[in-house]
Amino acid sequence: MSSIWGKCIKISVFGESHGTAIGVVIDGLPPGIQLDKEEIQKEMDRRKPGLDTYSTPRKEGDMVDIVSGFFNGHTTGTPLCGIIRNIDKRSKDYDELKDIMRPGHADFAGRLRYNGYNDYRGGGHFSGRLTAPIVFAGAIATQYLRQQGITIGTHLLQVGRIEDTRVDLVNIQKEQLTNFRNMRFPVIDPKAAENMKMEIDNARMDQNSVGGMLETAIINLPAGLGSPMFESVESRLSAFVFSIPGVKGIDFGTGFGFASMCGSEGNDGFKALPLEGAPPNPMPNSTKTKDLESCPLLHTNHSGGINGGITNGMPVVFRTVFRPTPSIGRPQQALDMKTMKAKKYCIHGRHDPCIALRAVPVLDAAAALVVLDLVMKAKGHSRE
Amino acid sequence: MSSIWGKCIKISVFGESHGTAIGVVIDGLPPGIQLDKEEIQKEMDRRKPGLDTYSTPRKEGDMVDIVSGFFNGHTTGTPLCGIIRNIDKRSKDYDELKDIMRPGHADFAGRLRYNGYNDYRGGGHFSGRLTAPIVFAGAIATQYLRQQGITIGTHLLQVGRIEDTRVDLVNIQKEQLTNFRNMRFPVIDPKAAENMKMEIDNARMDQNSVGGMLETAIINLPAGLGSPMFESVESRLSAFVFSIPGVKGIDFGTGFGFASMCGSEGNDGFKALPLEGAPPNPMPNSTKTKDLESCPLLHTNHSGGINGGITNGMPVVFRTVFRPTPSIGRPQQALDMKTMKAKKYCIHGRHDPCIALRAVPVLDAAAALVVLDLVMKAKGHSRE
Amino acid sequence: MSSIWGKCIKISVFGESHGTAIGVVIDGLPPGIQLDKEEIQKEMDRRKPGLDTYSTPRKEGDMVDIVSGFFNGHTTGTPLCGIIRNIDKRSKDYDELKDIMRPGHADFAGRLRYNGYNDYRGGGHFSGRLTAPIVFAGAIATQYLRQQGITIGTHLLQVGRIEDTRVDLVNIQKEQLTNFRNMRFPVIDPKAAENMKMEIDNARMDQNSVGGMLETAIINLPAGLGSPMFESVESRLSAFVFSIPGVKGIDFGTGFGFASMCGSEGNDGFKALPLEGAPPNPMPNSTKTKDLESCPLLHTNHSGGINGGITNGMPVVFRTVFRPTPSIGRPQQALDMKTMKAKKYCIHGRHDPCIALRAVPVLDAAAALVVLDLVMKAKGHSRE
Amino acid sequence: MSSIWGKCIKISVFGESHGTAIGVVIDGLPPGIQLDKEEIQKEMDRRKPGLDTYSTPRKEGDMVDIVSGFFNGHTTGTPLCGIIRNIDKRSKDYDELKDIMRPGHADFAGRLRYNGYNDYRGGGHFSGRLTAPIVFAGAIATQYLRQQGITIGTHLLQVGRIEDTRVDLVNIQKEQLTNFRNMRFPVIDPKAAENMKMEIDNARMDQNSVGGMLETAIINLPAGLGSPMFESVESRLSAFVFSIPGVKGIDFGTGFGFASMCGSEGNDGFKALPLEGAPPNPMPNSTKTKDLESCPLLHTNHSGGINGGITNGMPVVFRTVFRPTPSIGRPQQALDMKTMKAKKYCIHGRHDPCIALRAVPVLDAAAALVVLDLVMKAKGHSRE
């Protein structure tokens, strides 16, 4: 369904930007995950608006209230529901929007989809605010995956015309990914951060916004996850990622670079397996050892860790592109549903000049949820 | 599940490259679709190998035998199963591959996934041959969609270093898309075709292969299809498209170009609605009229026809990138599972130097199946 | 997933008996259903405990807070979340139960399923209290179905040794079903009510409990809903009904009575169709007319309104059996997980002597949700 | 979808009674199951018609051709498709049925469901013949479950007025279940078999048919399978069982007998656990030992091995009721769609006087598929 996702675990996201509350039910979580609530809140804070001038000054105060599925410090295995109250909503800002369809927004498509009954205030269920429950669910998945030795991290690869360095597809260190999670502007090249900030500042001062690109890496994934065809790891990841408002493209490994490549270049050649003579194993512990991290199986990783839809033990790396925030102060060509005519319109209210920046923890969460689902499919629910 | 896809209609694909047969069960088709079997076969032939020197000389003879769900010239509404016998298989070519993991292929990942029990001959269930049943299912969907006025077409946007012109995102004519389906080298710029052929010829003579990019357009889609979040049209299309062997990236509308754009540029401004005063309607017939085709709702179409995951009545346009065929004659660094050591290996057998070319009808089929599913979700099964 | 149900609409139920809150997310509701909140609360009250001596004296105060998916008096079509706070919980009553597995309860099976991490207080997620969110979701479905002319009602067919009259399988009047909803002891034969009350009183005074049977009828269902095989109406209804704690059997129409019947008796013979010459139609309006109610299509209705898994336009009627409440005051043979030995144990706390009685509105809700899902599958989401 | 079932494994059934072929795709099977094809055929033969006078004299010759997913004697883990050609069809017998809706059959409901496009010959996709692919899929599941020590068996509990003894809910021996599979008339009381045969003979000679009831038992199931609410073991089993044509009721353990029971009687008291001090375990090997079979955990088994939707380690036992075959030679009140009037009609052709008898292996198959799905959910696909 529209706002329910998953196979072995399922999440059901609810809420509107200006309603009473938003939240998520997570069904099928493994029982016995010890949850560090502070760490969950830290993830929520990474997405939270209003931290500095690079994002919207609204204060959403994303405190999550866990009302079920959590007992004596651990997940119970039954549905876990987290609720976030909407407190700093200024619905008045949106009153005039009832019949004004903003360009680049879901207003028009949504109105047709829901026969005009959808909550239009602040985008309603289409709002980027709905990524908060996803970050919450992802934070729980992340704590489980850490016990399995799996690490995920995302950096800003591009903001407007400014590009960061790509990660090393073959050799990604855990420290790098952990650092990304602790940086306000997660980039590899510190200079890029400065220029990106300037790019965003300029857009804001110009009553405009700017697009961007993120790069996400997942390391220490066991080989053998996923399936051919419709449950390919790429299918699972892309389906989730395109649920995040503003995403318009995704590619894996060398991705769009493959178009102009030849096979002799793009095929990743094998090294020897680190443990010679080891029997092939769908979830070899060896892929989780420190040794393997510094001794990858393949010379290159154009495939981005996935062949035939299945993980091959190399880092899974993908890029996601975000459109510039559609909400800008400049006059734009909107549609007035009362007159059915185009109308010049300036969007007021407070908005992020670059949604890609705030989407960093959302990508981490999306990746964690997909990986958790794949791991549970392989391992079942009866083992921790 | 791995090889089952869909919500309102479902397809279940089976078979291995060198097994007895491959095929597909299509469940949930609307009853009463009048099927033109010749036209279905024509679609199969577009994908069929061995037509000329640009693709593999194997003769797969993709004749589909419909064994159920078809009665008196129409679909019955109960499961329709199409079976394709494997006739020109030379399994001997693959005998030595049992323990040789080829670079760029799913051999290694698949062996771990299936504990070594998967059929390794010709890639088994991972083979590109499994796209034949998808083309068959898509051909049926296409015949249904045509009655709804919806047209789909795909052209080669890039082969190696050669690029074709992009479609006009705002104004795509039905004739153009229909033409793509009748061309052996579907391109907009005839010169590009010549150069692409040369690029492929060079790769083949060089015992190499070359990557490529496709662009697919869907026109006359009613506005209001799809849903926010996990059933976004982008999520549905990308999940299917990444099931096609060799796809490593997808983007919609302006896609990756959004990264360096600003909002004032990327937001698609509204024109007046063609029928003034018309009540908003989730499936307005007006969007199917000739008038609307030449009188689109928006000035630009950077969004690729989708906002908030929902169609907005403009053409849906997306690009798909294909890696170069991993099977090449040159010596490569394979893995020998018996010794667990890397081993120089040359792939024999007959292979396409550019899978992107043969993937054109597969993309058309994928798009048709996704759109049919979205239309059925909106309209239900009780009306034709 | 365990607590997520549905195809076209989905409900995701969360909460534990003694946690902070319980609730439900309903995804995929048609937009624009005008909700009468008082009527919803009335349904909640039918299930609410503590109304009289025939049910548990706990006061659960089942006030539902709708936090999303509801705007300007109508459903929006985006996920609707209803939350019920747990207020009158006495968790102390359950402290000693941590390691005591009660007979007839899910304690032991649940402990193994969740590795001992589940919330054991009051049965946790296994509690009958989790039917409150189902009643809420069903009340919304019921308001939608009423607009379609579909009516549902349930009566107590048996309590202990006392039996009520069965409904007339062929001729069920709307008034009868509406009356069931307004009765505290919904029965056809008033005498049965008196005897049932006595049966329950006796059980309670005896520190015991008693089983029961319900009969549910759905009238004015359009013919042609459901599908053969795995989406048979019986499959859909039974799968939901067996999710209700305490249900151990279900049958349709003549049900178990068929075992000793012969075909000439059990086949329902046709009358003439009321509108002669009318073309067959998957959702004939004629089946909704008053005329048809008094002029059913078949002479008898042993099939309970379903043939080949599909509605035939006759009333759908099914019976559900409930085990006696496992919680009784008498000493029972429990299991002590600390010693792994059996142990005499008396259950304290407040419990219903007959859960079948309180399950009446739950059955109405279950039926309403299944029927809504079937209707949406047939009609799609784009029409009201 | 209508003819697709499953969570971890999925089966997709296709075909019509008088079409070219029927069959099934099984997706998600564990790789490496060694298949004994003779044993599979033996299961097919149990269901096959024409063995003696108690069933229809048609010869369906149910030879299954496995065309995928099977390699070197083992399942590959990729979709396994089995196809059964329809050879002894006499479609002429059904020509006059095009517009005649037979009582007790799905003709009328199906015609409305599929707008008149469904294949009406021999019931088309509604035919009992479609249980053949289910028996095939179940036979594969059975071979996997045997390795896990799980045994399933079904006997005729009732045919017309003749009843067999019930199984001992607490103490069911493996031998008894295995014997059921080798008997043409699987009953416990040999006298019952004789009387049942007479009952069927009488019905046939009388141009009539007779109903029946089956009882199915599953032993050595690990405790902890299933989930509360919508994935209760009862929900999963009943949803599948109601897909079998002719089933109109199901109950578990004491089932409908619970209605007149009190709690002190119906709660199953605990014995000591056989291995004292053993830690609770979701899939304890101890439940698979011979010891446990003769030393069950509970004194009684009214719950039929399931509490709160989850297995408790006791035998799972359920009863299924079948209506009498609707096809009988006697004149009946059919509906003529051309005149929209009722019409006396005698069904010709060859039919089983008691479908319950031939349904025995179908119930075994249904149970095996559901159990396999539950086991895979608990254990994942990465282990055998």
C-alpha cells in the first residue's frame, strides 16, 4: 500500500505535516533488540530542521514517543509504534493554498488522486516531514545492524555546482562512514563543504533553492542477500529511495558511467578468496572479519556490491539525486483551481533551500531498513 | 517474492536459460482483452536474438504457447500462462563453468545465495533470456493500454560514446513512440544509429562489449495514478526496471540534472487548464483527448510527469542505464571455486555486444505492466 | 505480517494490553468518507468492558483519538491513525505472571515465539483488548458500506448449552441486522437471551467461564465479489476471523451440516432473475434494490451467498465459535518457567466469563473490513 | 492475488479444466531439496480420478512435467514450474452449458465476476481439477518437512451419515498418519470404511452425491511458529483450505465443541516439561525427539496445538467439511442466461459422488505448504 513498506519487517507511516501527529508502526522487528533511546534521538536531530541557517528555521521538536512494542529496554517483536506530535505548525500560512496548486509540488497530482479531500496544509501526507518517522524506524534498524557488523553512511556528493569526492568503491573504512554521521555537512573534501554552504546561502538569499546529490555506502554486508529479478537489492533499495520526497534518480556503483564503458573495463575481476578452500556459504562470517575489509574479493567495484540483484560481499554504494526544494519565495506560475487559470504566486513560510542536506539521515535510514529486511529474509525471525 | 511481481496484476516468471522451458503466469488480468497474437509475437521478435550482427547469433525461437487464461480470443480474467520452450541451447558450452565464477556475472553471488544448487548453465534464472516472458506479459498489457489511449515507446539514448537526441519532455507525439517500436535501431537522430552500430561492431570485433542508455516515454496517462511514499510511480517503475539484468541506474524527467539546478528553473510552471471550469477528476477523459496532447498543462516537464509519486497528466519519461555485457571473449580474472584462486578465463559462446539494444522492448514491457497495475488499482477489476 | 492485514485497504494494529496505548493505522481508505464520530464511539462502546455484570468490570474507556487521515469531517485517503490510551491498567495484577504460563493462554507459545521478550502483562499483544482498534477500523468501513446499501449484523447463536434461532438464510431483513447492533444481548429469540445471561452468571459465580457461537450476516452484497482459489470470500473472511482471540472454528451457510447432506438437497436452485433480460453485470444495482431483498435469486442459500469463492448476490452468512475465556478463578495446572515444572495456579484480576458476548461488534467490524477490501478491489480507488 | 498464495514461498496456480494444461509455479523454495519424483507421482495418483467406482471414471493422467527450478536431482531455489497436460477432456459434454448456470456451482458467480469471459467448460479455473497442481506443490513441501521430522496425515471423519473415530488429540503416532497416506479409504475404524463406501455407492446409484468431513493432523511441529493476529496459524491454514473447491467450514482442536464447554474443561493443563531446566527455545530440537512424542507437554489438546495463533508443540489438528458434489444426474433448477429464466436441467458427464474422498491428499498438501511457509519464516532461506 501507499504508506506501508516491507516484506519481513513492515513499516506503516502515517500523518500529515499539519495534523495532530505523525508516526510509524514497525511490524515484524526481531525481539530482543536493546534500544539506545538517546542514539535514536540523535538520528532524529540530524534530520530536524532549524539547526542552522542551511535549513528551515521551523522547530519541529521531533521527540518520538514509543507507545508499543518496547518493554524492559528491548523490542518485544510485536508492533512498535512511535508517535511524533506536531507542535510548531502554523497552518494559517497555508490557508490561502487551498485552491492554489504550487509548481513542482504534489498539490495538483494529489488533488486529483484524492478527489480534493487530502489535507493540503504544508503538503499534508506528501510533506518531507513524513521522513521523520522513517528516520526513527531506520535508527532502530541501525542498532540491530550494528550488532551484525554492518555500517551505513551517506555524504553530500553534490550541491548545485559543487561536487565532493566519491568514496573509494573498493575500500571504504568504517570510520569514514561513522564520521559522516557525526558531521553537520558530511563531505569527504572539507573544501567542498565550505563551497556547498555558500551555494546554499546564495540560493536562500536569492529566494531560490538548489538541488543536490547524495552518496550512500553500506559495508560488511554478507554476500548472498537479495534475489534475482523482482527482489534484487537494487529493486528493493530504489523502491524505498523513490518514496523520499524530491528524489528523481538513483544509480549503483559506476551507474550512469556504465553507458560509455566497455565490458573489459566494467567487469570487476576476482582476487583470490581470503580464506582459501573455504566452502561457499550464503552468510560467511569471513565477510564480516576485519581481514576481509582490508582484503576485498574484487579488484574493482563497478557493480556497487551487487550482481544479479544479489550482494557479492563488496561495499554496496549508490547515488541519489534530489530536485531543488520546490518552495521558493520568487513569483511562480501556479494554478488556481477556482478559476482554472494560471496565477502568479509567491510561496511564503519557512523552507529549506536544499532538501538534499536534510535528506542525509533519511538515506541512512532507508538503507538500514532495506538491509534489515534482506537479512531477516535470509535468517528468519527465530534467531537473533 | 523473487520472481513474482505486482499488486493488482501479478506476474510469476519461471525458467532457466538452459532448462526445458521458460514462461510466465499473469494473474489478475482484466477479463475480455481481445488479444492479437501476431502482435504479441512481433514484440517477442523485437527482443529475439540472432536478427543481425548487432546481437547474439543464437536462435531462441521465442514462440509463446498460451496454455491457460485465454478463451475464444479473449483473456478470461483467470491466470494466463505463456510457455516458451528452450530449443537452441548448447549446454555443453557451459559445462566447464560449473566452478568458474565469471567477472561481472551473477555466478558468485548466485552460488552463495543458493548454496551452490542453482543451475549455472548460461546464467540459469539470472539470464537475460528471462526477459522474454516479461516481453510477452508486457505485450498483453500494451494491447489493453492501447484501448485506454496510452502509448509507450523507448529509444536508444546512448551506446558507448554515441548519444541520441532526448525526447521533447513536454511534447511527445504518439507517432514518434510508435515509430520507435518499428525500428530495429530506435533513435531520433538517424546519424546516431549509424554511429551506434559502428560502436557495437567495433566492440564485437574487439572481443569486447559496450554499455548503453535507454529513454522511455509514456503518454496520455491519466493524472492521479500512483500514491505518495512507497507506491510512488517512480518506486513502482524503478523496482521493476532494476529487475532487468544489467540495469544499474534510472532517473525521471530531468533526473540527475536536477543536482545542479535551482528551484526557479526546475519547477514546472502551470498553463491554464484546457477545459476551463472543469471539475478536478482523478481520471479526466480530457487528458486523453487529442487537444490535450498538443496543449499540455505545464510549460516544462522537469518532473517527468510525476509529482509526489503521482502522475500529473504530462508524459512520464525516464532513462535507464545498462552495463556492458559481462560476457566478452577477452581473458578476464575469474574465480575458480575448486581452488579458491583467481584464474584467467575467456568466455566462449555467443553473446550480445550491447544488451541495451535488445533491452528496448523489455523496457516497453516493464512500463506497460507497471502502468496496467496502476490503472487497475485506480479502476478496479469490475470495469473494462 | 503478523499485525498488518489487507490488500486494497490495509490495517496495521499495534499495542499491548498494559502498554501506553493501542491503535491502528488504516491505509488505502477511499477519500471523502464523511465520518460520524459519535457512531464510531457507539461501536467502541459495544465492545467496551464494564457495562454490566456479564463482562469484565475493568473500565477501558475506549476513546479513540484520530491523529491523521481525517480532515474537514472526511477521510483524506491517506493513512488514518486512531490511538486509544490505556488508562485503567493494573499491571501489578500481572507481575507474578512473568514466569507462570497459564493454561489456555498464549503465554507459553508467545514466550517461545518472541524469545521471552514479549510484554506478558495482560497477554500483551495477544490480549483481546487488541480487538478495540479493529472495531474502530470496522466502524469506519461500516459507514462507507452503508452508503453502498450493504448491512452487516451479528447475533449470539449459542452460549454454553443455550442456543438462539438461526437467521433465515434466504430472507434476512435489514431491520433485523440493525436491531442486533442496538441490543446488549443480540439474539432473535428473547427467551434465549434470558437463559444465556443465566448461563454466564452461573459460570462467573462458579469462578468459571463459558464458550459461545456467533452468527454474522451480510446483506445486499453485489454479486461477483471475490475470486476463485486464494482470494475466495471464505478465505478472506476466515483469515481475518481467526485473528480474533478465542476463535476456533468458522463455517459458511449450512457449513458443517453439509457433511451429512446429499447434493439434491444442498444445491441451491435458481428462481428467475428479477429483471428479465437484464445483461449480466459484475455489480448489478438491481441486487441493491428493495425488490431483490424480498425476491432473492435462489430458493435456498445453503452456500451462504458464496459459490466458487465469489458472492452470488444472496446473503453471506457465517458462524464463528469462541472458546470459553481461559482466565478463570479456579486453580489450574500452569507451568512455572523457572522450575520447568507444572504448578497449581489461580488467575486473579477481572475477566469476562464469556468472550463471545463482547466479540459481537468485533465480528461486525471484521466482516465490514473484508467487504470493504473486496469492494475496493472491484471498484478501484478512483470512484467513491 | 486470486491464484497466488504465500509469504516466504509462493505458489501461482494456473489452468482451466478443459484448457491445454494446468500447473503451478513455486517461488522461494529452499535450494537443495532432493526430490523423489516417484513419491511425488504417488501423491498425484492419490488425487487422480478414475481409480475405482468411488470416484469419477475420467482418466486425468496427472503426469507432472517439471520444466524449471530442478537441476541435478535437487531444487535450485529459483522458481519451480510443474505442468500437467489436459488429455482426457471431453469439452463437448459442456457445450450446452455455455448459458446454463448450474445450481451449487460457480457458474453464475463466475460469469458475473469475469463479465462472461471465463472458460465455462468443466468449471474452468473453478474446477476441482485445479487441486492437482496444489497436490504437486504439497508433495515437494512434504519431502522437505520429512527431513525436519514433521508428519502430516488426513482421514475421512465423516461421509454422509457415517462417522469415523477422531484421532487422539494428544497422542498421535507417526505410523497412523503414514498409514492414512497408504490407504485408499483412510479411516481409523475399518468398519466405517465399509459403510462409507456403501453411502457413496448409494448416492451414485441414486444419481446423487454426498458430503463429508476430513480430519487432518500435523505432528512434531516446533513450538513458536506463526504469529498473533493476522498471521495466526489458524488464519494461514483456513485461508488456504477455503481455496479448495467445496470446503464450507473448518475448526481446530475441539472447535465447534467449545461453544458448550466451560473454561475449566477447555483449558489444556500443563505437564512438566520433558527436559527440566531446559531454556525456552523458539525451535527446540527436543520437540522433535521420539521422547516428546510419547510425552506431550499438555494433558489435553483442546486448542489443537495452537494458542494465540502460535504453535505450542502439541499436534495441530483440524477438521474440514465438504459440501456434496454439486454435479448430479438428477434434474435441478438451473438458470438459463439467454432467457433469464429458471430451467430444469440434468447434468451429464462423469463426476465424483463424494469430493471429500478425493480431497484427502489435497488437505495433506495444503497443510504441508502452510507449514513450510511458517518454517521458512522462522528459519529464513539461508539454511537448509
